[in-house]
Amino acid sequence: MLYHLLYPLRDYFFGFNVFRYITFRSAYATVTALLICFIFGPRMIRWLSSLQIGKVREDVPERHNEKTGTPSMGGMLMICAIVIPTLIWADLNNPYVQLTLVVTIWTGAIGFIDDYLSVIKKRDKGLVGRYKLIGQLVFGLALGIYLYLNPMSADGTRTVVPFFKDLYIEWGIFYIPLVMVIITGTSNAVNLTDGLDGLATGISAFCFLAFALIAYLTGNAVFADYLQIFYLPGAGELAIYCMSVVGAALGFLWFNTHPARIFMGDTGSLALGGALGTVAVLLKSELLLLIIGGVFVAETVSVILQVGSFRLRGKRIFKMAPLHHHFELKGWSESQIVVRFWIVSALLLLLGMSTLKMR
């Protein structure tokens, strides 16, 4: 909004020329998101507490029972802190921005319905799993078809292979199911990881910070040519969206860190996951997502291995899945698990960024 209102005035006052710079708008989008969380966070906590909106998952270690009553559905605050700064600071005519805003609202709405049925209507499992899955797959299908028929760049349906300079995967028509798998898988992966105070929130901040840098580089012709990566005109605006997420995540962590005063619920986790998968798809970094989002991948794989092993052998591999609960039952404190997973995520961020040069 400010970009459209103030940047055209640069001919009258040179100071407005700063709105052309993505770095400037990204920084202020981050600050705006932080302020939204800081200002409205306490009010939302009081409001949700007054409604007694708080519930702990049943498939968790017993010590989580002490968290009963902590307000959930804080994802509403996160979504506002993502969408509003993006609307204020980004170029709203940019298709990259438009698509990420749509997926944030879409997957957030799915999570909201799930939280509403579970927490407010007191349904044991909230929204039936297959309906959540259908909602995620429908968006993935729509996005896949759109990108297949209307490629955002000359690279069409190709995917970058990390660590290799001139190696790409051309998916063709299979690009559509690929997008469906990534959107659905990433959305559910973040949801599975959201089991400890601040865990998914902090890891998401690292992931979106990495993709903000990637978006800026791929959207800049000079940097893209120097690094010999895809040049995606207009993709730089995604950096503003990604930094809004980083700001929202850091602001939400102020209240979500252990002991949490509020949980994001499925409203936030599904929105973050869906947006993360979409950003990776738009930046042609689907495989790089496996590295940068390695903690989310590990959490998901632990569940798959646990279920598969129990069904095939009648034995469990982990004390409990997802992986963070396994370490809980091994005696690690909640803060130890969260911080150590953050450290791993930070290392994966550095590894992911190094692939841009190690080619």
C-alpha cells in the first residue's frame, strides 16, 4: 500500500525513492510485524483466556497436562502480523506476493476451522483429517495447474538441484503433483513440529529468513548472474513477505517461548507450512527446502518410521513420535530440545545458503 502511495511521489520529493528498495521495505515489514505482535499479543491472550480457548493434544507426554488452559488459536495473531505488513510494504501487483497471501489465508482458514471445532465445539479430533488433507491438496492442485499453464519465468517447471551449477530437473506435467505434495507435506510437517513451546515458531523464522535471502538474490539480475542461479524477475518482492513472517514469528515468540502464554494452534502451523512450501515452489527451490527445512523433514520422517515399524514389526523405533517427544521421554527438558533444534535449524540455514556458492 505505501509502495503504491508513496513511491510515485519520488518525482516531487527524492526521499520517497527509498520505497523502491526491497531491503528497506523488508526491514520495515519485519518491524511492523513485530509491533503488531507486541501491541496486540497481550490483548489476544486476555481475549482468548476469557473465552477459555485452551486445549492440549492427547498424544503427548503426561507433563504437557500442566499446559491445559493455555490459550490456543494464536495463529490468528500471526496471520495478521504476516498479511498486514505485506499489504503495507510489498508491491501488491506482484503475482508472487499475491499467491503467497492467498495460501497463507487459505491454509490458515483450514487450521482455524480445525481449531474451532476442536477447542470451541469440543470435538475430540477437530476437523476430520481427510477434509484437512483435501483442502491442502486442492490448493496444491490449483497452484500446480496455474504455474504449469502460466509459468512465472522462462524456467517453467524446472527445479534447481543443490550443489550443482548446471543440473536441473524438468518435471513437465509431473510438476503439478509435485506442487501438491510439497504444499501438503510442508503444511503438515510444521503442524507435527508444533508440539513444544516456541519450537515450530523459531524454526519457521530460520526457514523464512533463508528464503528471504534466496528471494532477494534470485530477483536481482546481477546477483543471479554472479551466482549462476535462476533469475526470476519480480521474485525479490517475496523477501518482503518472508521477512514479515520472520517478524511475526519473533514477535509471537515473545509470548510463545517456554512457558508459553499462548499457542499458535493449527491456525498458525498450517498457514506457516503452506506458505513455506509455496515460497519454495515459487523460487524453484523445492529440493533446497529439504535442507533448509531439515528439522521439519526429520520430524515428519520420525512419524512415518514409527507408524511403519509398528505396523510391520509391532515394535516402535522411538519412545514417542514426532522426534521432539522422543527426546522429552529421554529426559531432555523442553527448553533444551527447543534451543538445540533451533541450533540445528540455524546450521541448516547456513548449509542451504552455502549451496548457492558451492556449485
